[in-house]
Amino acid sequence: MSRGVVSLGVAGSLGPDAIARIAPAVEQAGFHTLWVNDTPDGDALAALAAAARVTERLHLATGVVPVDRRPASEIAGEAASLSLPLDRVTIGIGSGMAKQGALARVREAADTLHRSGLPRVLVGALGPRMRRTAVESAEGVLLNWVPPVEAREQAAALHALKPSTHVAVYVRTAIVEAARERLEAETARYASFPNYAANFERMGVDAIDTTIRDVTELGPALEAYTAAADEVVLRAIVPDDAVEAYIDFAWRTAPNPT
């Protein structure tokens, strides 16, 4: 397996204007894709449209958009209204909080997005049934909160089902001491969710063990993750939400600066 590409993720709550200022640095630093998560206070699609206007080759992706909160028809409609560059865009989706009918909801959402003309969909998947659904219904899987060994095992299983499946893994990353408190708060929050807590227990790791906690860990972690998955998304954890902090992160972690 060839080594995976390295991408960068930011918070959708930063807003389109801030992300438009960050995106050129992400492109110049040599990252493959800019990922933007979608939250009630952060529209990922609007942010990607802003980033598209100021970049030329940078791929653009939403983090997992919960389709119980934003139906696929709404996602497709907004993507069309924003004239997103389809050759550069990936839409990430997930089932959301509602457990009943989750697999069918994701299958239907992926089908709706494909029929709308969006060619590339990835599914956020924690368990094996959702990962299989992603293989069957979408172009790939977005893994989250997994150590390199687990990422490698899951990627191998997914590629065995369908070799063309794209496996991306989100890795929370803090490279300066001032960001450590934010990283620890983020890990504690996810560890408090029953489904994630059960998954950490199954893997035999603490939530913090699936993160990059310092710049000295960056090289070895990237070596391990890029050997495991097709794409590694460094989800930037910075001391504050200043644009300059994200730009500094991009250059400090730059995989292929130009």
C-alpha cells in the first residue's frame, strides 16, 4: 500500500471569512484537502465555497454532516446553489444521534447526494455495520478517534471488501503547549459519550492515545498513520480561534510546502 496523503481539518464555527483567509496557506503548505466540520453554528458548505474561491488545486471536504440534522436533499441543494467545484469536493455524512434506522438513513442519503450530481461521499463510521454500509453506498469511510494500529486493521478490512474504498482518518493534533488544555477538553468530551467510551474500551486505549499531543510526536505519528490509511486529516487544535493560529499550524505541520 502506498502512503496516504496528509490533509488538514478546521472548525466550521470559524466561519467562511476566516476559512477563506486560512485556505491559501493550507494549499501552499502542500496539504491534500481542507476539511471543515459542520455544526449548528458552522456551515461547512458555505466555508468550502469561500475556500474554493481563493484556491486552485486544494481539495475540499466537509467533516461528518449528520443527516438527521441536515437531510441529504438540503445538503445537495446548498451545494448546487453555491456552485461548488465538484471535481474538488467530498461530502462527509453520518447517521447523527438517532439510532433507529441509522444504516438505512445513511444509504438513502448517499444515494440522494449521488443522484444530485455530487460524485464523492464519505461516511463517518464507528462500528462494523456502518463501515460496511459505507463501502456499499459511498466512496469511502472517515474513521475518528482511532490509534494507528486500529486504523490499519480497519483499512485492511475495508479494502478487502472493496479495494477502491477510500479510508480517511481524523487525528486531533496539538503542536504547541498552549493548545494542550483544549485538546484534553476535547478528548474528555468524546470519552464521555457512551458509544465512544465503549469503542475506546474495546480498543484498549484512552481517548488521548488517539491524538497527537506535541510537535515531537508529529513525525512518528504521521509515519504510522500514513502507512495505515489513504488519508490522514490533522484536525488542528490551536490555543484560540485566531486565523493566525491556524495559519501557523498549517506551516508548522506542512507536508509539502511550495
